[in-house]
Amino acid sequence: MLGDAAGTARDEGRVEPLQLGDHPGHLIRRLQQAHKLLWSKNVEADLTSSQFAVLNVLQLRPNIDQKTLGDHIGMDRTTIGQIVNRLVRAGLVVKMRDFEDTRRNVLRLSPRGRDLLFATLPAASTVSEQLIADLDERDRRELLRILNILVRAHHDPVDP
């Protein structure tokens, strides 16, 4: 019966199923799964790649507010708030009042957070290297160029 229904649907002009290998969203999801697996094999289990991104940005741009941090990483206010609160509770990030605008909090790495970031950098680099290991140097640069174009093209402000 299922075979008959599928044949009938095809005969009625229905669209054929998608070839998933031709669809970027499917491929991006699969690549994200590969990244997550590589991350879990190479990086300390208690640090997610999103948490690593927060630590990395705070090393590059200390004393920024939470909204600016979220904008740099491309995370909405709720998600970045949850990550920051976890990192503050773990003693990796310090939240303090801005001296120039006391209504605002700024963030910076604690010494422990800085130590963890620098200890994790080699493993994070290994993950990136393994993820694109099958590409030659030219294709690696091209992949990053295209990914950056797509991220910029689809980057709306994360908070309206």
C-alpha cells in the first residue's frame, strides 16, 4: 500500500524528495555535529565551544559589556547571559560595575579564566585543523571566506 501511495503522489505532480547533499542547511548541521564530536574528544569536557568563544573574546576585548560580547559572538541576550552567569559562577569571568557608567556591568577574565583559555587554545586549534584537514590550503581559505560572507549576510542584530 505504501508503494502505491508513493507512486500515486509522484504521478500527481508532487515534488521529489530532496538530495540532502545539495542543501547547505543539512550540510552545516552535519558539520556542526562533526565539530561537536571533535570538540568533545579534544577539549576539556567542562568547557563548551561557546564558553571558549566568550573567554577568547574577553581576552581580546576586556571590560566590555554583556550586550557587546553577545554581538561579537552572535548570541542573543538570553543565551549570552546564561553562559556568562555560568562562567562567573565557575570563577572564570568577573562581572563588575563600569567606573564610567555605574548603570552598566563590564566583564573580564579572571586569572583562572585566562589560564583556562591559554591552556585550551592548542586543543581548540587542533579541533579547527581536524575539521578542515581534508582541504588543501587554498580550499581552506576559500571555505573561511565563504563562511564569513554567509555569516555577515545573515547576521541580524541578535536583540531587536
